Amino acid sequence: MNKIRKGDEVIVLSGRDRKKRGIVLSVIDKEHLLVEGINVVKKHIKPNPMTNNPGGIVDKTMPIHISNVALFNSETGKGERVGIQKKDGEGKVRIFRSNGSVVGAKS
């Protein structure tokens, strides 16, 4: 079970985009994520008349390492560590380590 999944709100812990928040767009592999609005770089695209691509400079979201982000807890307003716990009837659930509340639970 992954601790950070697609659709989770995360906060960046280190790097150029430190303290910014964003939604996870996709999980690339075990260690890399694409986060909306985080780690955006300028890419130079060559014109291609076959695909009707004019070329130019485009903004592109690049992957960020999973160790540089933490799941955002809206109750405390901070990024926090996540654990996995077995709950009766629910199976495995993700919990915040600080207060033990279930991730994504509406209270």
C-alpha cells in the first residue's frame, strides 16, 4: 500500500518549491511523483510541420522525489508523516502519525 497516492494534497519539504502545496497528478514509479504546479521547467520544443507543432518554449511539469514531499493534513495545516494501520471492517487504512486520524476521512 502506497503512502502517497494520486489525488492527495502534498506539501514540498525541500528544494526550489519549498512550502508550496499541490495535488499529485500521477505516481511515476515507487520514488517519483508528478505534482501540479511543482517543479515546472521551461522546455524548448523544435517546430514540427508534420504534427502541426509550431515549437517554442513550453512549461512542463517534471517528476519530484517522494522524499521531498509530505502529505498535507488540513486539520493541523502542516505536512505530516503517514502510517498504515489495520482497522476492523475497513482493512488497511492510512493514518497521520501525529494524531492518528485517518487520511481522507471527513470529520
